[in-house]
Amino acid sequence: MTIFESGMSKKNHWTLKSIAKELGVSNATVSNAFNRPDQLSKSRREAILAACKELGYFGPNKAAQSLRRGKFNIVALVLPDSIEYMVSDPVASSFMRGVASVLE
């Protein structure tokens, strides 16, 4: 039986859990294929990733992971003037460079 004979088509929304069920492996195994490749043999990881690609699943949703962890790694600046002013004014430009260097 091929992957698609099980009833789910490429148009379905795949999740890590549904992929694991479809492939007959644990959620952790699918997760490790994407996030901790050292936990699986090379051949097992390649087989899981190939099946995921065939199904149209490209890994865990990074935005959802960030929400779940409460860690976003996002910084927003509210600018009092246009971005054009912020890059042309020497003081504002220096401020922006400082922010950028700290964030790197």
C-alpha cells in the first residue's frame, strides 16, 4: 500500500501527529527527523523526510513552536517619523545602527 492509498491526499493538512500515524512511527521519531537528526540513523531519517516531502509536509510550524514556548525572538520598533527620516537623520541613523548591532 502506498502512502496515498490510506485515504489522506496531498490536499489534507498534515501535522506531526498525523504524519507519525501515517508512517507508523512515533511522534518523537518524526520530530527527531526534523529537529534532532543525530537521534536517528541516516537511512531512517532520509526515509521519513522523503515520505514527508511526498505528502507535502515540510516540518514543524516554527511560528506555532514559538507561541507554544513563549519565545519569539522578535523586536519591534515604533518609529516617530518615516523610515526615510530615520536613515537620513544622523542621530536617528546612529540609533538604528546601535539597535541593529546589539541585536546581532
